[in-house]
Amino acid sequence: MSSSPKEKYKIILADDHPIFRLGLRNLIEKDESLVVTEEFSNGEDLLVYLRKNKCDMTILDISMPKMDGIETAEIIKKNYPLMKILVLTTHDQKTYIKKIMAKGIDGYLLKTEVHDSLLTAIKAIQKGKKHISQKIVPTILDDYQNENVTKNTKENLTKREIEIIKLVAQGMTSRQVARELDISQRTVETHRYRIMEKLGLNTAAELIKFAVYEDII
């Protein structure tokens, strides 16, 4: 008796250039485990679709009409925290990077790297990792150093604190972290408070920068 086929990993595309979306679909579906279930040209239509339909990952452009990728990503992470978000954009400016990273996205890839890196990014995110374009990592780290966010390193953290930072930086809520580590939500929140205090951090965006800088994610 043959086993049933494994369900494909469902991906939605949101980009206002139809030809580019077609290219993405063709590239993604070269991998038989992946499928593009729907395409949209703006964030508003995507969010309407998500009210009644499920997917595993959304690939978003930043610059879209009606609702841009930054606002769309924020709403998705708030309402569908388990959904993965890969931002695919031409923007490599610090302003855009800081805004979108603060939304808890799972990946940031430049469109110039699509052919070589898209499937690698998707697979990394599937496994619960972050994927940040190597071309923007220096921008993130320079910004981190210039802000002098913290002088601490991961050497000052406990093994449990590093585990929690990794999960939070991947976009998990305290409740999800608690479930993943089999501890109470209150314990997670206590750890998060102590981590932020120990590192001198104030926001989730700063925590992501720390995680990237210290190679935790």
C-alpha cells in the first residue's frame, strides 16, 4: 500500500508586476514540494484572501499600490503569526530595511538575487531560520554598531536565553515560544524582560539586530 503524497508548501505572491510574478512562480514550482496558490498586486487584496484561505508563506514586495509591503507584513504578523513572510524587493536602503525588519519578517531578499537565492531562502525559512540577503547584512550590522545598542554579547546569556532570543527573532509570540519550549508563557515573558534589560534593548527590531550580529539566527 503506497503512502499518500506529502502536502505541498503553499506560497502566495504579492507584487504589482505580473511578469515578475510569473517568473517567480516558474522558479518556485521547479521544486515539486512547493506550490504558488495565489497571486496579488497589492496588500489589500492579499489580506482579503487570507480571511478565508490559509497558506504557509507570503512573498511580498515593499512598493505596492493600495497597501505597501510594510503595512501588509505588520497586519499579517499580528493576525497570522505562524505565517512566514519573505520580503523580495529592490530596496537596499537603511530606512526600508529598518522599517520592515521591525515587523518580524522571516526573510529579506533583493530582487537581483532571486535567480540564485530564492529557493535557498524559502527552504531556510521553512526550517524556522531567518534568511537575510548577504548584501544588506553590512547595513544591518553597521546600523547596529552606529547606534551602540549594546556592548553585551551572547557570551553573557544563558543557553535558555539564547533559545528564546532565536525564537522571538523568528517572529514567535511569547505563547508560541512557551509551547515550543514546553514552559509557561509567564516564564517566557520573564526571560524576555531580563534579556532586554541585560542587553540594554528596547524593541524587537533591536533584538533581531542583536541576533543577526551575534549569529544566533
